[in-house]
Amino acid sequence: MEHFFATCPRGLESALATELAELSALEIKPVDGGVRFAGAFTLCYAVNLESRIASRVLWRIAEARYKTEQDIYDMARALPWPDWFGPERTIRVNVAAIKSPLRSLDFATLKIKDAACDAFRAASGRRPDVDTHAPDVRIHAFLTATDCTLYLDTSGDALFKRGYRSVTGEAPLRENLAAGILRLSGWQPDMPLLDPMCGSGTFLAEAGMIALDMAPGLNRRFGFEKLNRFDQKVWQALHGRARARKKTSIKTNIYGGDLYGDALKLARANLTALGLENAVSLKQANVLEMPAPADGGIIVTNPPYGVRLSEQQELAEFYPKLGDALKKKFSGWTAYLLTADLRLAKLIRLAASKRTPLFNGALECRLFEFKLVAGSMRK
């Protein structure tokens, strides 16, 4: 039995725990910023391939008490690094800490790198090179006030990089956050879904992949492929099953709109890269004038939020109009609005039935739920 830690956007820990249970993980325990779980080593193949919500899947290789950087070096030096990967692999060490007594995390990072390289040198006379940009193997350390935990990263690039984004707009919505919000909304592929301010189409792409039963990691490579324990046969069988179950066409009711043609061009390119161009209906339209495409369903969107003062003033005028348009045209729908602009809840003048704190990268956001019922929505 191996122990793992899957990181995720903060606020989605319980949604990730549910997803891991569906993937047959054991000893599931949500904590801040992710979920601990256990299983056979090959479980990490399935989680990397199938999880829509995880950011990374880390394999725990050691845990010990420490007081000084030397304690961390000694702990790391005792590990059988050459059993896990070859000296021809490039490495990178990342250290994160909460309440650590150490003065310099950079020095701790150096100590872990030295320990791994010294172990290789002693075993074979060769040591791995460091590559901070695109390493073969990522080593993660997490320090609390008393404990150091070391992990090998089985994901490689972060899992929200699905491999379909050609280009992105500014401040893009992370793919795994979009997938997590779809799960929180309770949306199912047989329900109408609309993103009326879709930008580069992240919600639409994630919904389309769910509707096609397409594993989010189908078109990319992973860190575990560079480790000595990698079992090519097991992985090929797993990947083959995921590829075989993907539906080729679906009757879908996923709709997207945006005011700007450039944004729709981006969305169309991203959907085409996934083979979803026929699964999603896109239309250039102003959200304030857009008619409802069905009698009921789920609206999920990430409205623009202003950085400059002039944009903030425009948005202060826009939000009440958005509230009016939703109330008048989308009675019977439930809307989920993700925003970093916490004025939205007050200015939209609709009563939120739920507020969920979430993070898009380092950006703190709120997901507001509005049940749209004609005539009774005013605060």
C-alpha cells in the first residue's frame, strides 16, 4: 500500500475526496489544499488520468521529525533515490512550509537536492542534473513546525494543463477549478448548461469532456512515466480502456456565448482541439440580451472583474443589469457565478442561496449560487 497526496484548488477538497472514492482510493482524508489517500502504486496512474479536480498527485516517500536543515539532509540522504529514478533524469526540488522554524526555505531546498545527488554519487558515481524549467522528476517537501514530508510528483506538469489550450485570455480560469465548479453545481450531461460570458470556453470544454466521458488526461504525458516503477503494460491497458469508452458524438445541450468575437474564436479553437466543436453551440451575444436556450438548466460563468478603476465603475453599473437579465429571462434556471469581485453579491441585487470560497491559483474568489425564480428574487 502506497500513500499519496492530491493537491487541488482550495475550496474543492471535499469534491476531490468524492472523486477519489469513485476511483477506488482508500484511507481518503481531505485536508486544507488537498486530499490524502492510499492504494497500490498503479492507482496514481488512474488518478492522474481520470481526476478532473486534482492539481497534482504526489507519492509520499518519507516523513520524519526535524529541527534543523541538517536533519532534513540526513532524512533525505538515507532514502534509496537510485531505486526510484536513474541519474540521467533531471530533477527539481520544491519546498513549501507552514510555521517552519527554518530561516531559509532555499537552503532547505539545496539540502534536499544535495542529499539526493550524494546518494546517486555514492551508488554509481553519477548524479542527476537540476532543471528548474522542465524537470523529468519533481521532488516536493512540505514542512510543518515539527515534521518534514517528502514526495515524488507523479503528475509532471500540473493536471489542469489538459493539453487542449492553444492560447488563453488574460487571468484564465483553471481547468480543474472549472470542473470542480461543475461538480458543485450538480450539473449532469442531460441538463442544459449555459456559459453566457464564456471567454476562452473553459467551462464549456470541461462540460463537453464530461458529456463525452473523456478522461481529462487522455492527451498528455505524466511524471510517473519517468520513474523506475513505471509499468508500461498496466498503463497501456488503463489508457486503452479510457480511450475506448470515450463517446464519439453526443446529443448535447451545452451553450456558450460571449460579447467578443476574439474570445469566441479562442473558445472554438479549444473545443476543436478536443473534438468538441459539434458538441457545444457557440453564439456571439450580449449576456444582457441573450434569450434562455431552454426552460431550465444551469448557468455557470466567470463574469469579468475590473483591475483598473474605470473598469470597476463600469462593472458597478453592469452587475444590476445582469441581475435584471437573469431574473427576467432565466426563470427556472440556477446560476453559479464565480468572481474575485466581492461587490458582485451586493450590486447584482439577487439573493444568493449559497456562497462558496474558492481559489483560482492565488486569486481568492466566491462562487455565488442564485436560484432564479420569477418575481421573488429581489433582496
